[in-house]
Amino acid sequence: MSVLSMGSVVLFLVLGSFSHLLAVELVVAETFDSNLNGWTLVQQPPTFAGSISWSPLDSGGLQGSGSIALTGDGSSAVAAEKCFPLTEATLSYVDSAKVLVANVESPIEVGFNFDFLPSTDCSGGGDLGVTVFFPLRSGAWSATIGSGNNLLFPNIPNDHSMLVSVQTDDKFKGTVYFDDIVVGTNVAAGYYDNRFVAGVVWKTSTGQIGVGTGVNLTQESAYFSYFDPSNIELVVKILNGCALNGDYWVFAAGLTNVSTLLDVQDQTPLSFGGIVQFTTANGPPFPPIEDTTALTTSCPRGSDRSWQKRRPKAWPTLRPSRYWMPLGLAGPEG
């Protein structure tokens, strides 16, 4: 099980009808406003060492808020973790994090990881280990979003805790900052019998963060609410354009000016399908999305498998990973 495992995962949310069966749960919503809020350093020398601290650097530039900083001297990887209880059975999840790399001379990979575990205190083995990796240079804050459901991972509805961690690559020298770490359960929309999933994470100009709650309208469309289930903020549609241009299309229309991360993913087993992500800033209205080349790997390609994503290189792990999938960045922080 991989709390700190190599792999990259974007997995996505659940069929809209499922989300009505169980309560939506915002399991993790870490903005590090004034302290580390219970996050601890992973100490497993010589693989994991270094130090962690609270930093006043905030992904949105807000005063009175900050981030968690991981600092390494080049001799090992650095990691921090925290256990979160699950009060509801999990049929799906959505995850997101912001990251900033400073004082590094060459691109590095840093990770945002979590495990679902049957125990209530994150002890013992887990059922699903997920790692999101960021290949980054020093520079601006970047964001990622991903999700998954129990159709691919049938054991997670029986789990009772989640161990979330952040980490650097091996022999890391410099500082990495993490902020706005979010994990929500039972909040997404599924399309075409759950082959495709779409999920949303949002952030207000005052720093409040959360996940969008998806409700299916048809097999091709769903809407998302942010603050109130009766207040629709975003509508997302996926269309089969294979016969027209060889791609699946993603259309979205927003009724909000709140900063939004939107992820749409093809969950086709073994192929890793396609992934498309969109990000908007606070203030301007959500712009219309009419992407007719969004999911370029989802239509039949015959025997050609060159488009499939490849597994990244191995890196420091705390646990063997049972499942992994590839991922990328949603884009700069808005």
C-alpha cells in the first residue's frame, strides 16, 4: 500500500446516482492558516529524513494563512503525513493539492499520496494507495486534481481511515511547499456507465476550499454545486465524437466566478484512457469550454498502443503500492 509510493494517479469520481446513497464527506481541507495542524515528519532514515515547518507562504497570497514546508539537505527524501478518519463508506473520491518548489537547481518530482485503510487509526495494511507526482522547477504555485471510485477499487467502501502524505524525491536539496490539500468522498459525476468521471475542487478569494458535488442529468451530462445543493455552479457534458474526429469532447458552462479546478478522465482499465484538466481564477466569470479534442486517447486506436502513458521511474516508498495510475498538473494556481 503506498502512502509514499511512486505512481501518479488521477482517478475520478463516482456515478451521480451513487453520490445520493451516501453522504458527501470533505475528509481533508488543509489550508495551514497558522500551524501544521497535526502533520508530522516521517522519520525512516536513511530513506526519509529532513525537516518540516509551517511557512507564511500561501498559495493564494493571503495574509494570515500559509503552507507546510519540507526541507532537505540532499541526503534523503523528506515526507510528512497525517491520519484522517472516514465516517462514511467511500464509493468515490476527489483529491487536490497546490505545490511550490524553491531553491532547486534542476527539475524534481514531489508527491501527494494517500491510502485507504480498514483500521480506524491508519494502522496496518491498506486497500488503495494513490500517488500524485509533480515534475517541477522552482517557480510559481501549481495545482493538481484527481479522483477514483470503487468500480476499479471494490474494497474502499469498507475502509475507515485515510493516511495522507506529501513527499519529495530521493536526495532532495531545497524546499517544497504544499497548500490547499483537499480530499472529498462521494461527490462526483459518472458518464457512460462510469467509464468517464468528472470532479471539481474550488477556492474562494478569502481562502475557503471545498469540492463540487456532482449530480447526473443524463449519461452525457451532470451539474455541480459548491456551497448549497440547490445552487448550480457548473454543468459538464462529455460527448462521443469518435465517428467525427476520433476524440471524445468536453463541454462545460459555469455559473460562478469562484476559482475552479475541473478534471475529466477516462477510466478504461489498463489503457489509462485520457485526462483533461481546466483551471480558472477567482473574479472573472467561468469561461465556456468547448474542447472537441479533449480526450484524444479514448477512441479506438486498433493495435497502436504508443499513446498509452508509461509508468514513471521508481522512487522512495514507505509501502508497496497495490494500484497506481499516471497523472499530470492541472496548471498554475489561479
